[in-house]
Amino acid sequence: MNLPRAVTLPINVMPLPLVQRATAMVFNQVLKQHPNLFDRLGNYASKSFRFTPVDLDLSFRIVPSERSISVTRADHPMRADATVTGPMLTLLALLEGHIDGDAIFFARGLAVTGDMEALLALRNALDDNGLDLAEDIGRAAGPFSHLVTRVAQAIRQRALTGTVQPWN
């Protein structure tokens, strides 16, 4: 399922520094809540992973050993050891372990290139951490944490309902 145009259009015209800052804030909040997120990567921690949502004009590059995330426009050249391309909601559902990545891949819902062993190590590391982006983002919202968490959970539930197969 692709993000609605009413969501993608404003994101795609946002200045890249603003998108980078918001993305880094979320990434750092996730790392704060899950400090061991990348521990299981071993030698693959120095690899770079690119995630390109097909429904956004953005591309995200993560280097676990540097605990860094960078954002560029999707058509901008960006070196990465492994790349995953698919709808943003699918990428987020994979991140949280709500869907079976193998099933989505074989159903052609994702394109994967590069170092497959590194991607498998990343998937295993993510599966072990029980990420919940709604909760993690909510914790950063201070006095509005309960509201932000509930809204994020409702959006996630609506996005997942009937669009993908649940994980196990």
C-alpha cells in the first residue's frame, strides 16, 4: 500500500534539511529506546543500508557503526552496500516486524540489491529488538506522548489492516 498523495506531496516538497532533521530526531529516539539495536550485526555493522520508498522522493541511508542516518532525494546517487526499495508503509512494517519480509519480497512488493548477508543480519537484529515506532515516537512527545502514541498506532493499524499478511 502506497502513502496517499495528500501525505506524499507535502513531504516531497519539504526542504531536505528539515526532512533530515526530523528523520534524525526519530532515528535518535529509536536508538535511545533500543541502545542494543545494532549489536547483533557484528562485522556487518560497518555496512551501509539504503532504503528508498517508491511513494516518496526520498532515500534514507543508515550506517549502524556510525549510528547515523542521512536523507537525500531518491534520484541522488548514494553509495550503499545494500538497498531495499518498496512502499514506505511496507518498509516501516518490516522495520517493526509486522510483516514477513520474505513473503513481501517473493510477492514482488520489495526490490532488494547488494549484500544479502548484511541485509539478513540487519533483519535478524531488528527482529530481536521489538521496535514499536508509535511508542518510541510518542515517548519523545513529552506531555503529548499519550496522544501522539495513540494517533501513530491508529495510523499504523489502518495501514496494516487488510493490506499485508501479519508476521506469523
